[in-house]
Amino acid sequence: MKKIIALTSFLSTLAFAQIQKVEPMFWWKGMKNPELQILVYGKNINKYSIELSDQIQIKEIQKTENPNYVFVTIDTNEVNKSSFKIHLKNKNKVVDSYTYELKNRQSNSANRQSFSSKDVVYLIMPDRFANGDENNDSKNELTDKANRTVPDSRHGGDLRGIINNLDYLQNLGATAVWLTPVNEDNEKQHSYHGYAQTDLYKIDGRYGTNEDYRELSQKLNQRGMMLIQDYVTNHWGLSHWMIQDLPSQDWIHQFPDGGLKGFKRSNYRTTSQFDTNVAEVDKKEALNGWFDLTMPDMNQSNPLVLNYLIQNAIWWIEYAELGGMRVDTYPYNDKEGMAKWVKAITDEYPNFNVVGEAWMYSPAHISYWQKDSKIAEIDHYNSYLPSVMDFNLFSELPKAIKEEESWDGGMIKLYNSFTNDFLYPNVNNMFVFMENHDTERWNEIMNGNVNDYKLGLTLISTVRGIPQIYYGSEIGMRGDKSKGDADIRRDFPGGWKSDKQNAFSTAGRTVEQNTFHDFTAKILNWRKNKEVVHSGKTKHYMPVKNVYVYFRYNEKESVMVILNANSEKQTFKLDRFAESLNGITSGKDILSDKNLSINSKEEISIDGKTSMIIELK
């Protein structure tokens, strides 16, 4: 009797078999790599046979220990039609089908341009920028609801709010927009940051739709701007549908002595990636440990996981017409897997730029992660990662401006930071920044001093690399990280209809806010067409009396930058800079619009806490 009941149950399962998910949902013809691996998901799906219509050949079928998954690999070059059917069959009977579409690529897709040192990147946390559609503030199917009275809740900012304010961003001088993750993050609370994603192919409904995301990117492109996606390879959200039904136990890293799903927190010591003296137990805990309790650690050494991440990234680049990617927590990943990940992307898109968050303070450690690093070569490793973030400069910049001059204090910190440039394979392809969504607000560190803001912005706008600014700093926004991350991620005033102030407009800003804003717009718009800053060489001079002077130059032009971190006016002779001023007779300070007489026999004066950017003639 028991055998009859079991057989009946099995046949019942077969009778109601369905394809519940297919990822990627569609693909494109004409990709450089024609191989496509399609994930097909459904209850006990690997007990069935899978066939494709139109006599399309399957290269490989891979099953996992979980019977709900099948991975089907095809060669898209061998598919002559724009669509075909994936048939799920029980013996000779089709029990379910999915129509798979192969779209045509745009003609210039493979050669798309990406962000570079010509750009200024504006970082936005979408939930906190502007609410353009109040109807999507909360969603029935998504747990965390909008409540602006709670700092760590959803506040309602969305993609439509960003689209509505593109004039503001363009007039400010930004040319690229980096959004913190906007894919679905359906964790129970504090999900506004987006770093615990629960669906890698779907925009979070509280931000809008996939179509809204593509619209934002297209409208940026129409303005000569671009969208940078924040991509997370290291971890997913605990509520991700695949985490809740793991394809295999090694899909994520698990620790037998751990708690929920084998949780063990990372020790965050990612220098273990290249430490020749490292204990393996420490390295394993750093790389395989979870970033947080709600963020299971992905196993990029599993080929199915890695290929899923590669195809997902390429899908978004192609679908949303992206202009670049920033990768979160880069050194926490399996480094060999990540080298394959980024190389697969740049093989498909040769001009595409990817910047990795390697949050380390030593230039040697940071440079290890940039493509063609001589340091990593010792380790027989190439990351293939085009760009890295200059966390060393980020760390030294506020100290340089706040400290009194000493042997190793004050502006000498900037000089010393740039003496490490020889370590980087491509110094022009580095993010230079004063702050981001994870750090103390610059204006909080400087107690709202606009002159200190001007000094910092002048530096990151004129040195080698790609300047990145954080939303709201251009109007003097502050935030104290000791009060929690939400305080450094405040709502931009004017982004909500109920806001009493609208800082998106000149009339809506205070006098002080306009001082911050107008300086930012002036320097960033000047920078847009300055090739000498984008790709010129640098010559810098050791700071004297806490005044740092450097030149950016090429065969056509030269720019002299002076940063005075003192509170008092400084006057000094120009003869010390004779090798950079050879043949120069005059210049114009683009910040004050003053014409200056410049030659090595004269003196120059600069007010306290002031910068000068002098176009030399």
C-alpha cells in the first residue's frame, strides 16, 4: 500500500511540473562569446528531459544536487531564429515550455565607451536623493516599507527622481552617475542600501522597473553622460530565492560550526590574499566568511556560480546600455574567479571600465588589484581589473588639510601619497575622492568649513585619476557616521514634495549652500574640456610652509595648482618652480578669474585656506 501511495505522489509531481524561472530571461545574437548557459528552475525539474525546438543542439546539460535546477548550455551562433522554445518533457510528452528570445544587439554595442579620467563621477544613494514616483514608495510584495521618520527605513527615493533631476547633475558638471545597488533587496529591514540583493535580474520595485533603469541610462547617454552600476559579486541577500533553495551546498561558503546556513563572519583581513606569511585559517575566514549575517558569501570558485555572475553582469551592460561598473568589496572574492569575471566582461566590451573597491590604505596593497600590476606579477597573478579606488589619498587628504606642518604632517602627506604613483600600472584610471556612502562626510570632518571643501575639491579635480563626489556635498551636506550609516546618507533637500527647501534650484538654496554649489559647478565644468588634467603628466614640489604646488602639463598646455592649507596668507618666490615655468610670462586663475603676471623672477601671494588653478600662457 505504501509503495502505491509513493508512486501516486511521484506521478502527481510529474503531472504538475512547471518551469518557474529561466535566467537570463533572454539574450542577444552576435556576442563575441557565443556560448550561453541558461538556468532552468522548477520543482524536481532535473527528473525531466529538456529539448529545444527547431532542432537546436544542446552543448551540455548540467544538473546539481538540488533536483530543482538544470543548466543548459547552447551555442547562440547555431541558432538562426529570433526565438526558440525550451521544452520540458516527461518521456515524449511536453509538460511545459518557455519561449526564449535572442535579441539583436545594437551595432556599436561591443565598442561602447566607458568612464575615464575625462569624467567626474557623481555618487547617489537612490533611496535618499529624490522621490519622483510616490506610488512605488512601498510595495505589497516587498517587506521593508517607506517611513522617512525612521533613519534606517526606506525613504522613497527612486529612479524617476534621478531622471527628473538630470539637468541639475549636468549643470553641476557631473558626467557619470554611480548609483548604489538598485536591484531588488527584499531583506526584512534596513534594505535601502541595496547591498543584500535578492534578485539579480530585477530592479527593486521601490525604485521602479527594469525599463526605468534603462531609461535613466539612455537619457544620460543622450546628454553625453553615462550610468555606472554598483555590482556585488561577493555576497547576495539571505532572502535571495536561490539562497533559500541552494542549487548546491557549495554555492555559498558555509562553516560547519556556524549558525544560520553555516554563517561565520569574515575577519575582514583581505591582505591575506597576497600575504606570503599568512596562516590558511585566517585567509579562509577572511575570504569565505560572510560580510554580515544577511549577506551569504558567494563561492566564485564554483564554475556555475562564476558563470552566473559573468552572464548577469553582461546582461545588464547590454540591456541597460551601461557606461561602467563599480564592484563592491573586491578583495573579499576568490581572486582567480574574479580575474575570469572581469576578463570575460572586458573581452566582450574592450573599452569597458570596471573599478574595484579595494579598501586598503597601502598603495602597494591597492596597486596589487589593478590590471598588469608588477607587484601582483610576483604572485603570478593578473586581476585584469582596469581601475581601483585611491583609498590612500582618501585617507591622507583630510589630515593634510587639518594638520600643522611638520616632518610628516600637513601637506607633506599629499606629496608622499603621490610619490607612490610608480606602483600603479595606470595612474589615470583611479578613483580619487574625499568621501563616499560608507565614510564620514567630508563636511562633517571639516565642521562645515567651505574653504576646506574648496581645497579638497580642487585637489581631486586636478590630480591624475577620475574624481568622484558624493551627493549633497556640493551643498555642504554633513553627516556623523558615529550616529550610524543613515546619518551620512541623509535625504537631499528638495527631493520630496513635502520638503520645505529645494536645494536643486539656485533660489531654493541658502547663501552658504550656493557658495558650495557654485564653486563645485565652476571647477567641474572647467575640467570637462581640459585634456591636460585628464591625461597630462604631473610635476609636484615639496610643500613649504604647508603650501603644496604641482603642475599638470602636456605638449600643448600647462596648469599650475596651488593649495594653501594655512589660515594665513602666504607669499613666496616663483624661482623654485623655474623648470616648470620656463618660457611662461602670464596666467589666469580660473577660480578668481584674475589675470596674473607669472615668471620665475617674481613672487606670488595666496590667501589662507585658498586654492588657485592657474592656466599658464
